[in-house]
Amino acid sequence: MPRALITGITGQDGLYLSELLLAKGYDVYGLIRGQNNPKLDLVRETVPGVKLLTGDLTDMSSLIRALNVARPDEVYNLGAISFVAYSWENAMLTTDVTGKGVLNILEAVRLYSGDDPTKVRYYQASSSEMFGKVQEVPQRESTLLWPRSPYGVAKVFGHYMTINYRESYGMHASSGILFNHESPRRGFEFVTRKVSQAVARISLGMQDGITMGNLDAKRDWGFAGDYVEAMWLMLQQDTPDDYVISTGVTHSIRDLLEVAFERVGITDWERLITQDPRFMRPAEVELLIGDSAKAKSVLGWEPKVGFTELVQMMVDNDLELQREQKDK
């Protein structure tokens, strides 16, 4: 039975990846920060087959302990402070967790592996936010990185550190440069879930409108459940490498709003939107669109869920949740 250790187990990617690995017969361990983590019950209910370990990306000794307990064949580092807007408010903490945390887990894996640098196969969750002020459209593995947020800068550090450990020590370390991926499990602070929840509440008469930031920013949105399969496929390759994972199609925030409101039968949605400068980024990333041709040719990976289906899935989920709340 193969064994895997996942950091960031409480996030949407951690939950979907856990389900995938458990279905494939893995013995799965999840790293969770703090004894009173508010998402502990969520993980236990969603993926009861996962064995939970306490640890923190900022504490290498806890990572080494987790590795010694889990004895993994594969490590998936999904842990990060991943809300971009928050990274301006807490740049130091974002750097410690999202950037230096990668160095900590890489070094812990290297020490654990001893004389066999390929004993553990390592996956690093890199991000399309690394492209920032895009220098090429679409963005591919070779595109110059120009991050526009403390989060993006921290992700660039982790990405290059993963490459460095691969080249310096011969580790089987791969990075997935994942473009925006969403799901009904997305946190409420993210714009897609903010919209799907608000649209559900508006349609049920529980909310009057939505306050938004930049409606013209464009993103390449896919389904998180599809993207975790790409993570797994990277670690099944004989040779480690870096891959862009994306749909290759871009949509604006306006498109997101239109599809979401259409799902609940509201066509004149513009009257329900208020824009507030507080939700504008200090340095905006205007257009992200990925070229995942390499992932298709090498991994055989392609996204299955399209943009419209994804947004409808999220709205339907929040309609059900809000109806339950309304009926209480």
C-alpha cells in the first residue's frame, strides 16, 4: 500500500486529493496545524480514512516527526497562506509559511530520505500568481515570473527552491503551476465562493446585493477536483518536472457574475453590484491564462469540468446550504 503525507489537508485541494488517494488504495496522512484547528471536524467528516498528524510548516522538527510517523512514499505540500489579499496585510507571516515553509519541508524530506534522494517523491503547489505582471500570453512553464503580491513572491521562492533541491540533491521534486481552481469547498473569502454564496442568498431573499472590487480582472478558472489528479500524475512520472495546469480559457469577474446570476434566473444583475476600492488590489494581476500543453502531452491530463458547469455547481451547492440555514 503506497503512503502519502499531505500538508494543507484542510483546504479544498487537500480534501479532493485525499479522496483521490484513498480511492487508489493509499494510506493517507494529513498534517494539521494546532490542536483546536476549526477545520478539524470538517476533515474528519469528509475524509475519515485520513490519519491526522499535528505539525506546522514553520517548525521543521514537527515536519521531521510527521515524516517519521507517516513514512511516506509521496509528500504533497499544499500548505500555504493562500488568500492573496491577506498577503499585503501580513506579508511577513505569508513569507514564513508560503515561502520559507517550502524550504522547511524540502529540507525535512531530504534529511528523512538519507542516502536515497528519491526515496520520497515531492509535490510543490506553485501558483499562476507567480506570473503576476504577465510577460507572455498564454503563460507556460518557461514564462518569466513577475509576481505582484507578497503571496506571489513567496510562491516564487518556494518554486525555485523546489527546482534547486531537485538539481542540487537529485530529489524527485515536481511543481504544479496551478491556475485558479475552484469548487464548492472553496473558502468564503475567495471571490468565486463569495459570488456563489451571495447569489444564492439574494435569490432566497436573504441578501440585497454584492460589494465587489475589479470586475474586469480575468482568470483561467478550473475545477479543483480535476487539478488534484494532475498533482498525482506528476509524482507517477520517472522524471520530476514542472507543469502548468490550466484550462486555457479565460473569463472575467463579470462573466462569473453573469453565469452565477443566470443560474438563479436573475438577468438584470448589474443593479445588485456595488464596487468598493477596498476590494481592489494594490497591484492588480489583469490577465492570467495558462498553456497546459506539456501536461497534456506528458501526463495525459486534461480538465473535465468547464467554467459554466463549475460556477453552476458552486451556486447549486450554496443554494442548498443557504436554504438549510434559512429553514432553521
